[in-house]
Amino acid sequence: MTDLLSRQRASARISGAAPKPVMLAALVGAGAALLTGLLTCAAVAVTGWLAATAGGASSAVRAGAITWLAAHKASVQLGDGHFSLPPLGLTLCVVVCLYRAGRFAARASAADLTRDLVKASVVLAAGYGAGAALTAVLASGGDARVPVLAALAAAGSLALLAGTAGVLVESGAAKDIADTMPNWLRDAVPAAIAATAAALAAGAVLVAVSLLVHFSRATALLESLDAGVVGSAVLFAICAVLLPNAVVMAVAFLAGPGFQVGTGTAVAPSGVELGNLPALPLLAALPRDGATPSYLLVLTALVPLLAGAAGGLVLARRARRTRRRGTAVGWEGLVGRATVAGLIAGSVLLVLMVFAGGAAGPGRMADVGVPGAVTAAGTLALAVTLGAAVAAVGLARLNLRRGR
């Protein structure tokens, strides 16, 4: 592995800049990612404070810092309530920042040996986690408290995953690892990515259509809050960062088990039971109490299979390329690859469904998310496997008859 990763960075040769020490480059990257997220959240919180003209600016900055910590799924204690629901839109921004920080660390240090890449990833994660722990100490006070160890573990884990990805891509190690994969895994991973993306796209379309159908309800909720221009902009930002959570929960709905928006609630193909909910415009997309419309029941049967078919299309294309190189893949190989793709897609969606839920406050809002995440992920994995296998084998035979 060391020989594979032992290379002189092309970017360092082109720029002519002297490489920085690995630890320094990793710490600078971690600091940049930390400040970018914190300052962005603090700016939005202060804007909301200016619109509300309530409380102090320091309280607004603390609220922004706590929101940033919540994006890492760090547990936050707010008075008698508990908050652990991460705004996935903000989490995605944090992941992008950490990924770029990893790329910066590898590029600035010209790291090429395995031990240097490991050091860059670990130092970046440790530095970022330590910064999050310090933020938790400074932001805690009054009714708000963020456990230091929870902040350290949550932020450090996310930094380790996203930062390592950036380090591997920038150093070229990711390509080397991909080249050493067996052919079946090299085919299954893109198919799983395609199936996962198709399932999330279907969830996004469902949320968008539901918002359009219930647009008048959403505007009525916004008017009832009387937030003003700046306050409405802040509410829009809140809904925007929670939109990916809604997409993931829509995928759980399409998978069958559905999701809940509070204790005792249910949004599933078997029926909808909500009751009173917070006046958040995004929640206007939820269906009304009662039986689920029949067209949604059809979608729950078709969408998981269509997501699998998207993965099967990728498998069929890759099988056609390998056949042209003289290494044909039989139907047994395609079914095996489809099974692996289904398992990977189900695992990824399981992680997303678990991460997207949590407590959103006291009382009935203490339970928000997908209680049947394992069942939903298993259903999706099975549907993706079936859809991918049928599509891959069918397309492969069709291409064979056409001589392609």
C-alpha cells in the first residue's frame, strides 16, 4: 500500500510551493472548516435576532453555535426539552467543508505516504473535534447545554469520515484503492450509488409535489406567524436546511414503514395520524389525517423497484464494456452484483434514516424520524436487488441479441 501511495504530488510540483508539515496543514484545514460553519450559523442567527429584536446579540450567537453543533447530531439540552434532530441541509454544508479541508491538508502537505495520509486524517478530525468541544463549552449556559464529550465525538467522527475522503481523493489514494477492488465490487458500488440517488430523487420529487399541492396551506402558516421580511427569510432558511430531512423521510414513506413527526403520530401508506403540529411552513407538505391516497400506495410499490432498475442499468452498461474487453459476466455474476448493490444501497439509506431523526423539543416532539428504519432499509435493499437483477439481466440479454 505504501508503494501505491508513494508519489510526488503533481500540484506541488506545478505550484512550486514548499510543502507544509502534515500536522500544520491538517490543523489549518480543520480550523477553516470550523470557522466557516460557525460564522455562517452565527450570521443567520444574528440576522434573526435583528428581525425579532428580542434577547441579546450574544444569545443569538450562542443559538447559532448550538445549531452548528446540532448539525453534527450532537445532543443539545434545552430547558426541559431535548434536541438531537440534525438539520441535514446544514450537515451537508459541514461535510463539504470538511471534505475540502481534507483535500487542502493533502495538497498543502504534499502527503504521499500512507502514514502521512493517516496522520492528516487523524489530526484534522482531532483538531475539528476539539474545536467543537470548546464551542460546546462556550455555547452552554442558562437553559442550553451541550455535553462536551457528545460534541467531541459527533464532530470528530464526521470530520474523520469527510476529511479522510478529501485526503484520499486529493492524494490519489482513492483511485489506487478503487483499482485494487475486485471486479464484482467495482461494478456493484456505482450501481448502489445510482439506486440510492434514484430513491432520494423520488423522495425529493414527492416532497416538492406535496409542497406545491399544499402551497396555500404553507403561505397561510407563514402569514399566521407574522414574521416580517427578515423573519420570513430566516424561516425560509430553517425550512431549507430541514428539507433533506423531509426527503429522507419521504423515502421511508415510499419504502413502507413511513415516519413520525412527534410521539403518537404516523405518516405511512397504512394511514396518516398527525394532530396538532408546530407552525412550520415545511410541515404543510404533510398529508392530512386519514387514509393515504391510492396514488401514493402505487408509488410505494413502484419506486423502490425503479430505483433498483436504475442500478441495473449501470450494471448492464458495465457488463457490456467488460464483454467488449473479452471478460463477459454471466447472469449469475449480474445477480450477485445486484445483491451486493442492494445491500450497499440499503445500508446507506439506513444510515441516512437513522441520522435524519431525533428529538425536536419537549413533549410530543421528542420523537421525530423513522422508527422502522431497519425495516425500511431492508425493504429497499430487497427491492433494489430485485429491480437491479431483473434490469441488468434483461438489458444484458437484449444487448447480446443486438450484438452490442
